Amino acid sequence: LSLLLKGTVVAPPDKF
């Protein structure tokens, strides 16, 4: 989840 959270912080919440 850390990686996902970091990704959202750097880029827009595309994963969600």
C-alpha cells in the first residue's frame, strides 16, 4: 500500500 500511496501523491489517483 505504501507504493500505491506514494504513487497517488506523485501522480493523480489513477489507480483508484
